[in-house]
Amino acid sequence: NEQRLARTALEAGGENVTLLPTGVSIMELIALMGHLQAVVSVDTSICHIAANLNIPLLAMYNGNNFNFSRWYPYSKRVWIVRSPDWKSVDGITYEQLAKAVESFIADLSDQSVLKQAQ
């Protein structure tokens, strides 16, 4: 299910979206992330790595307030989308995510963070 949603996001984002290939180690991922302008991810280690590398992050979280308040990455460069479902991010609709991505890109463009794709 997540691969299908990721491919839908890839199609909508065109040249500005890249899916991480399977088989990439965490160290390879960290090295790669240093070259990214921004990251969109569900609640995984990728969120924490991006936040610690000060890479703008749009993160998707479930509705579990107990875990969220203790574990989301604290950074000024983190945008959050929350699901009403306390167990999963499946409650985030395509429309909510599209609106969040649009706002995320607009904010980063206003801050002159994003560069035009070549």
C-alpha cells in the first residue's frame, strides 16, 4: 500500500520527487540526504535524520498524541501532517497531503530554500 502511494506521489511530483531505492543502507541514506533540498516521509528514522541534518521535512504521523509529543523531531524546519487514526497514517487523505505539500513547497520557496529543477 505504501509503495502504491509513493508511486502516486512520484507521478504527481515529477522531476522534483525521488523514491529511495530498496537495498540502500542507513549510512548510504545519510550520505545521500546531505544532497537533498527537502524530505517528505512518514514517521521513520528518515524524519529524525533529516531534522538533525537541518533538511526541511514534511512528516506524516499517526494520531497517537502520547508518542507524537515525545518522539517527533524537534526542529524549526519540520512541517507536520497528522492522521486522525491513532494507529496509522492511513487516515491522511490525498487532499490533506496535497495541501500540506503545496504549503510546504510555498514556505520553502518563500524562504529561497528550494532551487528550480534542472
